[in-house]
Amino acid sequence: MALSSPLNLFAEGASQITRHVAEIIQRQEFIMKLARAFMMFGAPTHRLPAQIQATAHVLDMQLACLYLPDVMLISFDDAATSTSNIKFIRQGAALTLGKLQDAYDLYWRVIHDEVGVGEASRSLDALMQARPPYPMWLVATFGGFCSSAISVVSFSGSFIDALVCFPLGYMLVVVQVLSVRNELYSNIFE
């Protein structure tokens, strides 16, 4: 039976500490990516902090978060060292229900321990970098048609009202899509 030298025991302990810190950082990065994805795809803002805190609880992390329009502050707390690490996430919001459902499915699989944090993080990266499912002109056209239909159905508008509402709804969607890309206009649009 071979005895371990103190140097080997120190090296094993250091590798365990390094592995533990790497796991914590990986979990923090996943939580930040999840928050960014939810904000990017238009998750309901009243549920966002609760979902992030529930994810942190399942991943055995202490955090506090605050959501303001287009901004989330996440404070990762470390009870062992009595320190905190505050992250500032700024992300413009646009409604993409298909991608939001995919992000929520990843969240659900992580909190129910069906998938690891590393794999889910890579999936979130791919989801956030994927092209939009529909071209902008098509989304704007549907916005115009919806605007026309709402004017007639909800406000008892005439055919002329519907014709006037179409270009206004089209422009509204175009401005909404373009405002996400530019910080100056996103604040004005909000």
C-alpha cells in the first residue's frame, strides 16, 4: 500500500478547488445567459426575477436580482467569503415566441436535472445567435394587417380606417425591430 506524499495531497486538493470554482463560474455564466435570453426573446418581465432565482436555488447558488426595463442586475453572493459579485446585463427586448419557448424548455430541463449546465449554456448560445425565423418585411406586413383588423374589430372602424391603420402598423413594427438594434432609439421607443 503506497502512502501519498503531502505534495500529492496538496495537488489533489488544489485540483478539487479549481474544479469547484470552475463549476461555480459555469453556473453563473448559465444564469446570466438565461437572463439575457429571456430578456432578448420577450419573457414576461414580472416573472423574470422569480425564474432566475428559482434556477439559482436549484443550482445551489445564492443570488439577488433586480429587473428594470432592458436591464437586469444580478448579485451572486458567496457566504463562505462574505463577498458578492454584481453583474449588469443590458439587453433590448423583442418578442420572439418560438425562441422564448425554446429558452423556457432549456430552463425547465436544467431545473429538473435533465440536462447539464454546460450543454444548456451552449444551446442558449446557439439559440441567441440563430437568425430570426421570419424576415423583417414579413413581420412588418403582419403587423400592418393586425393593426387594420384590430381597428375594424375592436374599435368599429370603417374600411377607410383599416386602410389608414395598415401603414401605421407596418411602420410601428419596423421602428420596434430597428429600435432594438440602436440604444438611443430604444429608449425613445419605450
